Amino acid sequence: MLNIRRARQEDKEAIWRVHGRAIRETCAGHYSADVIEIWAGRLRPEKYAEAIDRYEFFVAEVGGEVVGYGELGQETGEVQGLYVSPGVKGQGVGWKLLSTLEERARAYGLKSLSLTSSLNAVSFYERAGFRAVGEVTTTFGPGVERASVRMSKELVG
């Protein structure tokens, strides 16, 4: 059974594993091996410590195992990250996390959400009501760039 709960500091390692696997496996069809390795290789479990304390940060669990996470900057309405393990892709985990972040945004009185989507996730966000508003290129090093799409969604109700 899927359970969404607030992230805790002891979840850092599991969040790091989910994030890395999602980049290496789910994003691999849309980015070069160089981009994938630099992107995933920069991740560290301790990187999530501040975000867990500072943001609306949730994990998705199935059978007590963390299989996804989502984080919302409650001041800005920015979805800082939303990733699910490749093994549960297409099973509603991302939808549930995103709807949790939307509920929290509404509770803060936010009127819209924004995010930067990896190329593989654009259609997921479009189905959730987001629209593309621009393109972003992140440079990881000489000749190593990651294309992304800026997206936004108006919140109603």
C-alpha cells in the first residue's frame, strides 16, 4: 500500500538512492551518458538534510520502503524535485506526491506552482495541468549540457 508522509532526516540515504536511480534509469533515454553520470554523480545523501528541514518535503513508501519523494518551496511555489523509483513508475506514485505538494501549496495560499522538468517528465506534468513556459540549459562542464523545460500551473480552489 502506498503511504505519503513527511520526510525525516533518517530518510536521506533512501531519498538519495531513489534520486540517483531515477536519473540513471528513467532519464537515460533523453540525455547522454555524460550528462547522466555528472547529474547523478553530484548527488550526496547529506544534500537532502537542509531541504528536509526547510521545505515541504514528502516521501512515498510502499511496504516501508521509500520509492519516491517530492519537495515544495512553500514561499516560492517551486516544486524543487519530484522523483520516483523506476520500479514503481506508472503506478501513481508521482501523481500522489504531486497532488500532496499541490494541497500544501493551496494551504499556503499559493496561486500557482512552477518547476523545471527533465525532458522525460514533461508529458507527466502536462497531464497534471502544467504548461511549458520556456527552456533551460544547465551546463555541467565543457560540452556537457542538460536541457530542461520550465513549467507552471495555476492553482484553483
